[in-house]
Amino acid sequence: MHENNEYNIKEERKNSKERIVTYEECRKNHAASIGKYAVDGCCEFMPSGDEGTAAALRCAACGCHRNFHKKVVRQIESFRHGFSKP
Ligand SMILES: [Zn+2]
């Protein structure tokens, strides 16, 4: 009989998935009033203020609300094998 109860207990959380949310190109139609489609060309949302303030939801580059920007959610898994290929 082995009395080997001293396993190495790893307290690292294997399944912790990190969600990273980024906002990419602005898709607000600036020409909607004339029946056309034209975006402002902003390709990445940059908050114009600190997080938690109203300014954080406004793009510093184009001035549009963050909702107009394409939301991209990435899940990063902390595996040792690396990331899955796209
Ligand atoms: Zn914009």
C-alpha cells in the first residue's frame, strides 16, 4: 500500500477564459439622410474619456457612439498548447 497523498495541488485555474472586447471599424452611415451609404472611415474605436464616464463611449477619432463600431469579442484560453488556429 502506498500512502502517497501528497499530490501537487495546482491552484491555477485552467479553464479561465479571458474575454477581450474590442471595437473596430465605425459603421455609422453618415449619408443616411440622402439615401446613400457612407461611413467616416474610422477603423478603430478609441475612447475619448476614462472608462466609466460618458466620454468613454464616444470615439475620439470620429465622434460616434461606441455602438456604431463593430464589436469584436475574443476569447483567450490559457492553455499551454497555445491558441487554436483561426
Ligand atoms: Zn464614426
